[in-house]
Amino acid sequence: MSRKTDQPSTAELRCDSCGLLPEPGRTRLTLANVAVMLPIELVVHALVVNTGLPYLLKVAVLAVTATALVIWVAEPSAMRLLRSWLHAPALRQHNRLTAAPALWRARVVVADRPGALEQLTHQLTRLKVNILTVHVHPVDGGSLDELVLSAPGELTEQDLLDTLTAAGGSTVGIWPTTPLALADGQTRALNFATRIAQNPGALPDAIAELLGADVVPPHQQAAAPAGPAVLKVPTAWQGPLLFRREGQPFTPAESARAHRLAELAEILEQGRRVSASPQQSA
């Protein structure tokens, strides 16, 4: 006997771990069970009542037969035949969540020629993807465009990767993001500059957070491979700082922001040392 497959709508509700559907609402489940059980109860009563069995035996037969039919026939039938109706509220919620826009951060290298960005935009428009912000960084072989995209919820990371590649992009990266990504790089850099002004010693963590990178510990710096995904920021008072970001080469603009933060921290630290020196001499 071939196993019946789920309807596509309810199949989307199944748990990825246990494969079960969500528990339907109590009211809907009760109504579904009554709708299936009532005909069975009436038929069983009609058959048993007309027999010549003693009263107590009739009651026992009715109870056992009705219970068995409910367990083996009625409830499974209700769950199978009325599945879409039982899970209608969960399906509506699922559809609302699926249709809700999702935010993605994209990095793509496009050719440095007229119409390259327009072609990329046209391909995204076909998927009803809205470009919220664009930051362009000149790189070898073209320009690196950093995009924040608002996409329909049903689109996957692979859908966006395929679209950007088909539009002529290369070195494409896609990551889920939050509304915080809508803050432009200059604003974020100023926020971190304020943080450095309050505590210059927080420079490594501030740069790492600004660039979305990892700080390479001093004892691992010698073994860190050189490349566009590794950024070195020299400092006079903390030694060289090394940052690593797998799969996302650092752009010249990001490198400049990191170096300016390091210069700011160094100026502030020197000022504090000069201010402390007369106090120590006294």
C-alpha cells in the first residue's frame, strides 16, 4: 500500500526535527471529532439497541465498541480528512510570516562599466527585491557593492545568490541582517569614534565590531595567512592589531576607517599619558 503524502500547505507546517504537525486548536479539534464520531455513535447505538442482549451487556458493548471506533477510526479520520481546516489558523500565520519581507546584506563585485549596476537592479526587481542602501567601494576589476536588501520572505539565500550571479556579479556573498545594517558606514564609524574617545583601550573590540571581523590574538598573528581577508592595523602603544573576516575581503574604505580609529585612540592615549605625567612628578 502506498503511503499518502501530505498536502503541500500542511506539509510546510511539519517540524523539521520530529516531523509532527502543530497541535490544532481545542475548539476546532472538538468540532472535528464530533462531526466524525456522531455518525458512528448513531450507527452503533441503532445496531446494539435492537438486539436482545441484557441491558448491562448492551451498555458494555456500546462503550467498548464506541471507544474502539473513536480511537481507531474517528480521530484519525478527522485528522486526515479535516487537516486543512484544523490547521487553518497556523497556515494563515505561516503564510503571513512567509510573505513578510526579510533583510539581507549582500556584497557583490560588478564590472566597472556603464549599466552594470542597472542590470543588477533590474534582476532584483524581477524578484520584488527592494534595495535599501548601496555603498560602492572601488576594487581591482570593478567595484564592490555593499547592498542591504528587503526581499519577500519566501526567497532563500540561494535565490539571491543565483540572481546576483545571473546579473553579472562575482564574488557574491549573502548574509541575513537586521535593521541595524541600515545605518551607513560613516554614522557607525562616528559612533565607534565616540566609544574610543571614552575608552581608547577598547580599540581592538571597536574595530572588530565595526568591520564584523574577528581579532587575531597576538600569539596567532605569525601564523595568520596574508590576504584581502586579513587586515593589519599598526599602533604604537598596543602593537600591531590583526583582524580576520572569512569570505569577506576588507575594502579600502573599511581599512581607512580602522586606521583612523587607531590614530584617534593613539592621540587620546598620548594625551592622557601627558596629563598624568605632571601629576606623577608632583
